[in-house]
Amino acid sequence: MMTGWQTTLLWGVAALVVAATVVSFVLWGLNGPAYLVDLIAAYCF
């Protein structure tokens, strides 16, 4: 059985994943795939 803090951590991680997915789809819709590719390249290189 999971304790309270583990459940909270799991919900927090799930919320971050959902938020990141929503933001990526919004950026994709506004600027197309080139924006996301440029964003990833800027942070990785």
C-alpha cells in the first residue's frame, strides 16, 4: 500500500506530464512542429 506522500508524489508527476503534453500540443497548434524542434535544439545543444 502506498503512503500519503507517495500518492501525492504520483499525482504531482502525473499532473506535470499532462501539463507538459498540453503545452506541447498548444505550441504545436500555434507555431507548427518547427517551434518544438527549435525549442528542443536550443535546450540540448
